[in-house]
Amino acid sequence: MRRHLPHALATALVVATMFLQPASAPAQTVAEKRNGPVRGGIAYATREDAMQFADEIAARGHLDRAWVRATIGNARQLPNVPRLMLPAPTGTPKNWYVYRSRFIDPVRIQAGVRFWRNNANTLARAEAKTGVPAEIIVGIIGVETIYGRNMGNFRVIDALATLSFDFPDAHPRAAERRAFFRGELESFLSTEARTAENPMIPLGSYAGAMGMPQFMPSSIAKYAVDFDGDGRIDLVNNTADVIGSVANYFKAFGWKPGMPAIYPVSLDESRLKKSVLLAPDIVPTFSTDAFVAGGAVLRGDALKHTGLLALVELQNGGETATYVAGTQNFYVITRYNWSSYYAMSVIELGREVRAAMEQ
């Protein structure tokens, strides 16, 4: 998927992953691991709602109406995709230890070491330009696709059309999610029309996320960059563009250079106001003094932190939960994927790869 884009483009994902709520790149399904693209079923050419939306896209974007209708009309419904969007049943326990084990493993760590060594200069340049540490960039790409190994085998046009016109009504936020995917379909077609690419070719996840960093089309349009200056943006084959785009995404969402993403924290049960500390969820809300006054115990550099903090709770099934103090940068990682479990996996994979590099 070569992108001949004159300006910076890019993406943010919000799809379901594991047992959690919306996330950035869903876990690879069995179908996505096959060699060939997943084949859809019925084409959308006969669907009145799909053709009406095609006309609306063409009018808004000043695109060729016949081309938009033909493109959406040739998209095919993916029968199994809608159910993959449904959240886990209410009461399904979250388990950080299980979640972590799926991303922090020897295969991913060693792949991360190879990726870092092969792209050391580019990672250093991205860090110097944006302030985003190399280990965070490496962690993202590793968690998302194992450094390009699992980028998805669904035709993007099929995935986006399916979720635009057949998103499951049983989802608690069906209308919002359907609108989101229709926006992504429109963004995808706008880019394909502008770059004269064939919209039937790009492959991605079952949610329409593309490339090594699994960017959605709208994020490609906002944040992806030509980081090697070759006049193209390629998030599938060009690791320089991938690295630069991930770093640019975090910079755009307010990454603070030099600030840790998390600090260790323990809880003083004798004065703990857990409900108060957890009320804002992962949004940094408390000054260091207020955080400590609420029963959180910080040590060392954490006590010198000048920004706001959040108490991040990671449940472990029926066992004792894990807690960390999250900073603004932790929150920024969750803008890539709206899950604290995901963000912690990115942080820990990056740390493990760095440690392996130093051995």
C-alpha cells in the first residue's frame, strides 16, 4: 500500500481488543493470519442505504459519483466481522496478567530488538524531533503488528463498508460506532481518489486499520508523515514513515518530552480514598500533593513530579489489582488505543526490548 501523499496524513484506532473495550488494533483473528485476503460475501451494490451514502460522499468531497458508487458497490460484506465488534459480556473479569502475556513474550521481544537495531538512526531522529522515546515507538509497533508481521488480510474497503452498513445493533453504542466507521470509509475513499490508488487493493484489520502501526484512514489523513523525504507515505513497507508517523501522532496528542509515562505507586490503606482517586479513571487529575493525600504512596522522582497524576487500576481477575501512577504521557498513549491495559503493554514491551538490547 504505497501512499503518494503531498501532505502529512495519519490515524487513531478505536477497535475492540481482547476482553477490553475499544482499542486500536484488535488481536489478529485466525482468518487474518492466512496468506491470502479474506473474501467477503454479498456485494453492497444492491443496498439502497450504501448507494445513498455513496452519493453523499461524492457530493461532500466533490468526487466522481460513478466511481464512488462503483467502489462501495463492489465492497463485500464480511459476515463474521460485526460480531467481533460486540463488547465482552457484562461481568467478564479483566486480567492484566493474561493480557500482558499475549504481548510481552520472547518472540515479540526478539523481533523488537531486530527492529530497533535495524532502525536505530531513524528512531533516534524521531525521538530528537518529537521527544517521544524510541522504546515507546518500538512498543507500539510491536504490540500492534509484531513489527509488520500481522497487518491484517481483510480488504479495507470490505471491512469499512461492513461496519458502516452492518454494524451490530446489539452494541451499546451502535449509532456512534456506525457513524465513526462511515467517517472512516469516507476518509479512505477521499484519500484513494486523491492519490489515484486502487481502493480495492489495500489490506488491513477487520476494523479497517492499516500498516505496521495500524492507523485508521482518518488518522492517516491527519498524522502520517513522509519521514524519509522520498515524496511518499508508506505505512506498510517504509519503516521510516512508520516510525515518524507514530512519533508525530503522540506529539500531536500532547506528549511531554522527558516526562515518564508512569511511576510506581503503593496504597496506604489507613488513609486511602480509593473511590476518589479512581473516579476520574485514567485522566490525570490530581496534583502530587493531592494524590498523596488521597492515600497513594510515591517515592523518589515521583514526589518531584510537577504535572497531574491518575491512579491507574489494572485488574487481575480475582487476585489483587496492580496499580501505577499515570502521567499526561500515559494518557497520551491511551489516545492511540483507549485502554490502560494496552498502554501498559506498550510501555512494558518497550522496556523489555530496551533491556534485551543492553544485554
